[in-house]
Amino acid sequence: MQNIAAIDFGTSNSTIGLMQGGKPVLLSPEDGKRAVPTALFFPHGTLGQSKPVHGNSAIRAYLNEDQGRFLRGLKSVLGTNLFDEITWAGGGTITFLEIIAAYIGWLTGIAEAETGRPITHLMLGRPVHFLTNQPEADALAEAQLRSVVASLGIPNLAFLAEPLAAAYHYEHTLTNEELALIIDIGGGTADFSLLRLGPKLAENPDRSADILATHGLRLGGAMIDQSFALAEVMPTFGMGSEIAGYTGAKGLTVPMGYFMQLTTWHRIHRMYEKATLQEVRTILNQEATEPEKLERLLTLLEERGGHRLMLDVEHAKIALSTEAETLLNLNWIEKSLALPLTQPALKTSIHGWLTTLTESIQHTLHLAGVSRSQLTTVFVTGGPSAMPLVQATIREALPTSRILVGDQLTSVGTGLVLAAHRHFSA
Ligand SMILES: Nc1ncnc2c1ncn2[C@@H]1O[C@H](COP(=O)(O)OP(=O)(O)OP(=O)(O)O)[C@@H](O)[C@H]1O
Ligand SMILES: [Mg+2]
């Protein structure tokens, strides 16, 4: 007997869903929420016996300063050779295959508990491209996901591009045919599809003739957080601060690589390594011209607080979707330290990101051979689509289209359930 489920394995958030009573339903893996953070925490424990916690519980365990390894941004490892790296977690070593399997297996376990049977067929969403301008990485990423799913004992797997899933979710609500641009901006990637949608077309099992273009690149909320942190937060921790080189050379600054790592989720832990700490101490003691900033950096690393800082930057960014100004509290680094963050500062720091978004929209229209005036609707989904700056950029690029903002965290997941049902039951 078939048991079909669909997972939107996102960079930031994931969902698992299935059909119940003829309707697509997303399950609530924890806290009554349908979209749960793509995060894991492996508590320090006996080698091979450490059981990870998942989702919000993982974030809580990390913020609670439990001892262990916190992982987020796992999807960014797919399509790269980092996937083959062995890393430490829970008092032993583990591969990324095992880590991602621990997360996906948690989700399929929720569906199995719900249905009382093992999952036999799984539909997984995937970005149009896992990496920018590296189409060869896509086959590698799919192969890596295949091995993850095979390790869970699930025999049937299919993939669907995330913006197509969002399109099918949106199509579900239509009564007339239209030409729509679907934009799914997530934590890691922005994905575009331009297609003909409509209730009649939806019945057609092969939709390839309706898909006029797909496009995608690494342009997600995590890059917004990175640009924002680099512009507004990292200078407080010594970014750009001059150091006096051993030779007395002028114009040297604290290595930029530190700040790039500290703002890249799947690389933050590398900054906690002993050698890095030693280097920072040396700079602080011998070369720093603004030692107070290096002191903060050292405290951040000693506290293993890089993840916490980026979580706080992300929350500040989200707050700025509805508030003009917010305060980034850093008193856990230094007494009374707090940085005011404003909407104009956010706008300035992500200017390049917004320009790339505009160019990507134009590129997708060009690929489809469709002019702006021919587009009926733009359907936007994914977390960052809640940002007024993102909505304004899309409106400016497509002034005559109807712009709809979909359910930001569940559109892709719901569309995947519909597509899974269609694909596997056919
Ligand atoms: N209200 C908001 N304002 C601004 N950004 C938001 C808001 N809500 C969520 N985000 C951002 O959206 C991103 C996550 O979006 P989403 O859950 O759609 O991504 P994902 O599906 O996990 O990633 P991907 O599809 O790229 O793999 C995060 O960067 C988060 O900070
Ligand atoms: Mg997504």
C-alpha cells in the first residue's frame, strides 16, 4: 500500500505534508507549527549515542547554552563537497549524510506516526539551482539527497522545483487561466517560474508545455542577514579595524575572512576552533589599534555565540519588516552594549541584493519571451517576501501586474503535497 508524503526541505524552515480526505495537509512536527526551523542540536554525549533534537527545540537547546553542536543552514551543504566532510557532533564524528538524514527522518517519522505506516513514496522540493551558475552541482545535490532518502529506507523518491510547487498551490485557487510569474524567495535561494496556470490546465498530468521559464540563484534571506550584519554589526567586532602588522606595514585590517565565516551559517562553528581563538588573542595582544573591538570578538567566540548573534540579526531584520527601528541587544557581549538598527540602514546594506532580484525578474521574463505587460499575476512566497523592501522592488519591476503575496512559509509545502499525489498516484 502506497503511503505518500512531501517535504519542503528549506534552508531555514521545512514542512512535511500528506493528503487527508482529498485535501493537502501540512503536519505540525512541534509547537503546533506547520513550518519548523531546519535546525539540529546534538548534545554532547557518548560516541554514537547522542540523540539529536530538532527544529525549535534545537534552537532552544543552543540558546540555553546546553553543551553540544548546533547546526542550521544544512541545505547549503548540498551540491558542494562539504557534504562528504566528516564533522564532529555529539561526542563523535558524523557525516552530513547522517546529519541531513537525522532531520529528514524526523519529519518522515511524524508522517509515519500520523498514518501508522511507513512512508513509501516521498516528494522532495528542490531549488531550481542549488548554487548560482553551477548547473553541474544540481545533479550532485540530487544524488546526495537520494542517498539520504535511501538511507532512511524509503524506496521511491521524486523531486519538484520549489517555484513549480508554489505555482501548483496558487493554481489550486484559480478559476480562470492566466500567465503568472511565481517568485519563491527563501532562506537560501530565490526561485522563479513563469507559467500558464488554470483549473483546466491543472488536470493535465504533463505540464512541461505550460512552463515557459524557470530560473534560480543563491539569493535568500540568509544573504540579507549576512549583508546587514557585515554593514551594521561586524564593525563593532573589529571588522575593518586596523592592525599594526609585524613589519609595521600600514593599512592592514583584522582578516575579513573572520566576518565572512561568522555570517555564513554552516561555517560559523569553524570560528570556534582553538587555532582561530589563538590568532584573535595574538592580534588583540600585539597588533590591535582598537582592542575593545577585538575583546568583543574574542568574547563572542569564547561564548560560542556566533550562531546566537546571527539569530538576533535575523530577528532584527524581521522586526524591521513592520517597525522603523529596532535595538540589537549585545549586553551578553559587553555591559550596556546595544546597536540601533533602522529600515534605511537595512535598505542601504541590501542594495546589491535588491538589484539582483530586479535583474532576476527581468531575466526570467527574457527566458520566457514574455513582456511585462503580458503577465497577469505575480505570486510571491517565502519568508523574505514579507519585507516591504522586497515587495516594493517587485512592484517597481512589474508595475502593471497584480501582485499577490502567498502564505510565506507553507505555499511550497502545500504545492508539493498536491504534486506528490498527482505524480505517485498517476
Ligand atoms: N517577516 C519577515 N520579514 C523578513 N524576513 C523574513 C520574515 N519571515 C521570515 N523571514 C526570512 O525568511 C527566510 C526563510 O524563508 P523560508 O522559510 O521561505 O526559506 P526556506 O524555504 O527555508 O529556504 P529555501 O527555500 O531557500 O531553501 C529567513 O531568512 C527569514 O529570516
Ligand atoms: Mg523554501
